[in-house]
Amino acid sequence: MSAQIERMAASAADEAGNKRRQIVEGARQVFMAQGFDAARMGEIARAAGVSKGTLYVYFENKEQLFEAIVGQECLAHAEQIFDFDAADHDVERVLTRLGIAYVQVLCRPGGASPLRTVIAIAERMPEVGRRFYETGPAFGIARLQAYLRAQVTAGVLTVEDCEVAAAQFMDSCLATVFKPVLFNFGAAPANERIEYVVKIAVRTFLAAYRAG
């Protein structure tokens, strides 16, 4: 009987997880199409293929839904991009790989939309802004900071403040390529342009921090 109860509990948990993902995906479609302020819970329920009552079982309001989407997207990309091996001392190769992947994710079609939405609502809903920053930029900076600190310990780099160096490198990779996309001034940059900008950022970083 105990095994049967465990199987039933596991099945219920799987079903709940699938339903939650279904709702989040429906909400993502509505937010992308209409923006945060125009989106309504009824429309999200229809897009997700669930009843409004079921929607409220999982999320109290659209703020919670948007936070879930933002957190999920940020972590999914950040964990892939900011994945370092502290024992890899080829800093030039590591930073080049990181910079190109980072810019490509931010400049991909639709990649700037969540950021625009967060900026628009962060003043009146600071919790959304805080979660976005914690799971996105802060997560990436902390991961890169740890890698740089390991290279300082290994004698490969000489860095006074690894947190500042990490943040400066990430910002320099975005120079001239991301803001035009963010403000809908221009299309996503070609890969050749991204690589060109990132390689300048890497050379500048190493000129400042390479040991010896």
C-alpha cells in the first residue's frame, strides 16, 4: 500500500509540474504579445488551455506569473553561459566564449523584451526588478567573479577587485551592440560584429589584468 501511495503522490506531483509549465508557457505568449500591463489573467488561462480557477491555484496574480517567467528564463540562460572550470587557465578563450554567448542571448529575437518589461514595471513592483537582477546580472557577475578569483590565486591574473572586473567585462562586451536592440533602434548584430566587439573587450581586459 505504501508503494502505491508513493506512486500516486509522484504522479500527482508530475501532473502539477506539467500544469504549471503549461500555464507559464501560456503566460509567456500573452506577455510577449500584449506586454505586462495589457495582459489579463483570463487571456492567460485561455492561452494556457486551463480554467481561470486552475490558473489561480498555481498563481495568485500576473505579477507572480511574470516573476516565474523572468526567473526561469534568467537562470536557464545564466547557468549555461556562466559555466566555468576554475582549473581552465586559458582566460582569453574562456572570456571570448563567454562574451559571444552572452551577447548572442541578449540580442536574440525577443531577448530584450523581458528586460524592457522589467524596467517599465520595476518602480512600482520592485520585487520583480529585484528577482530579475538576482537571477540574471548578479548571478552572472558572481559566477565570473569566482572564476577570476581562481585565476588570481593561480597567478594567471592580477585583479584588485574581481567583482568590478567581472561587471566591467560583461558591460564592455555589450558596447555598441545591445543598446540599439534594447531601444529598437537597430536589428540584432551579425555574429561577425559580436565577435569583433567581444575580442576587443577581451584584449582590453587582459591588457589590464594579465599577470606579469
